[in-house]
Amino acid sequence: MKDSIFMKKIVFNFLVAFASVCFFSCVSTKVEVPDNASSLEIIQLAQTALDKGSTKKSLQYYEILLQRYGMNTAVYIEGRYEIAHIYVKQKKYNKAEPIINEILEIYNASQPGQFPGAYRKLAQKDFEKIQSGKRN
């Protein structure tokens, strides 16, 4: 009887320890970016995180990019587009659509050639994916 209770305690403690390790390993950590990092360096950090499969970290890097360099409209467009594109890949169209619409509005209100045209084309493609995905 004592052995049975002892074994139950060991199994219970093991399960609690295992669950704790699983829980704390899944808790996302906040990314850190040096204060002197350029916009290009932050974009590279975000892309590297995304290449490694860490969309949460990538999104955090893009948010930092926008906080630090978002007053530059070209950087703002790039950062916002990359965030929206991640959401499109995840099929989170409700999150992506307002961002894509905002980017397209910026282009529509700007002079031709004022901002990199590539993001306009990419945003239009993602807009089409969103519309197609919402129908399915």
C-alpha cells in the first residue's frame, strides 16, 4: 500500500515537472534589438527569425522596426507589408486585410515613384489572395 502511494507521488511529481517544463518552454520571450540597430538590421533579424520558423519573433522584430523607424514611410510600408504577409501565410485574413488596405491607400494617395513600387504589387497580390481565401 505504501509503495503504491509512493509511486503515485513520484508519477504525479514527474507529470507536474514535465508540464512545467513544457509550459515554460512555450512561453514566448521578448526579442531584444540593440539601440543602434539600423532599419535594415532589424529587417534582417525579422527575416532570419521567419526563416527559422519563428513567426512570433519575426512579428516582434517588425513591431520594433515600426516603433523605431515607422516615421519613414518607405520603412513603414515595408514593415506593415511583411506583417500582413505573415498573416496571409497563416490564413489570418481578418488581420491581414486592413493592413493591406492601408498600404494600398498610401500608394493611391502618393505620387508615382514616391515609394518602392514592389510593395504595391506585393500588396495587390496579397489582397487578391485574401479575397480568394475569404471565398473558400
